Amino acid sequence: MIKQALEYLVGLGKTEIKEIDGFKYATNSCTKLTDPVVKESFQLTTLTGVIDYVKSQIDGHIVGEDLTIHIKSPSTVRVYSKLNKDRNREQLVEAKAILPRVEFNSFLDTEDFNIMLQSCFEPNTDMQTMLKIVGNIKEETVQNTGDDGVTQTVTARTGIARVADVELPNPVELAPFRTFPELQQPYSKFVFRMRTGPAAALFEAGGTGWRVNAMEAIKEYLNEALEDTKVKIIL
């Protein structure tokens, strides 16, 4: 009796793995055992890196059968494995675009505003017009007479000695760096305002349509590059 009791107690400390309906369980705690997953995904910064990962089959995945690309935002793309038997996916890759910080919806002095325009936006006609106005603005005066909330007039130098009233362009159409560098940056509309200081600001006025356009551009770019792989790409 004592021997049997001791053998029973010893047996309680042993862990056995039992398989039931294709799933494995640990007998000592009745815990379901799950397949191991990737501890840390690849951290990339470009769409080119995502394409290279998929085509290289570096982790042995069957392209088009095992992989799904999720375009999470205009600046983030993730690559997932297919569902395993536990109905879980592994995140294999995360690509995040390296983007400059753009100061929207707040006034900056004209020097900082000038630098921001030239370093954080793709050049276009509206940007050049704004740079010309901001670079020639008289320090002492930003006129608000006749300001109806849409049209604003400022005093700017138009020649070596000549000063004239200049109407600010509104709205302006600009393309800040907001998505991956391989793509054309999406354009959207902004309200351009100035005040005494002098200071200038851009206020977002185009809604979120640019986000959809950017994500669709990412999908089109990846579809073209991975056409032969039949990898699944979702927004």
C-alpha cells in the first residue's frame, strides 16, 4: 500500500505529452501546447526590403501560399505567415518608413517654416510661391485688414527697395513626405496662414483621402513587384 502510494506521488511529478484531436496537452497541468512563434520580426524601412524578403524565401515560406502582406497605414507594412493550427499568425516583417516630423496646425517663425518646407515637402509651384513670400516678408507687419478667413494679405518685399501687399495663396496643394520613399508622395490641400512676428503655419484641409491614396499606391507597387509570387496583399 505504501509502495503504491509513493509510486503514485512520484508519478504526479512526471509530465507527459498527450495528443488529442491533433492538439498536444501537458498532463501535469492540462495545458494546451502551442507551436512556437517568431520572437522578433524583421524591422525594415523600405518597400524594397519587403520585396526582397518575400522573394528570397529566407524563412522557408512558400510564397503566395504562406504569406500575407498587410498595409496597415501609409507608413507601415507588415508580413504575416498563414494561420497555424492554433489559428494564430506570425508577424515576420514590419516595415516602417523613416519620415521627417512636419509641424502642422501650429505657427513657426519664418526661418523654421522655410526650412520645414524645403526639407519635408516635394517641390512644386505652390511651395515655391510660399517660399518666395515667406523669404521676403517684412518683419514688422503682417496685415489682417480685409482678412475674410480665406484670403489674407501680407506686406512683402518685391524688389531691392520696393514693398507691396501680397495675397497669400489659399488653399495650397502640397506633398509632405508621408509614405515610403519608393513612391510619389501624396498631395493634399492645406490652409496657409501668417501672423505678426512674423510667423507662418499650415493647417490640414484635405481630410484623410491622401491616406487611402497612399495605401493604394503601396498595394499597386507591391502587386507589380510581386506579380509572379501570388502573395496576398490586403489594406
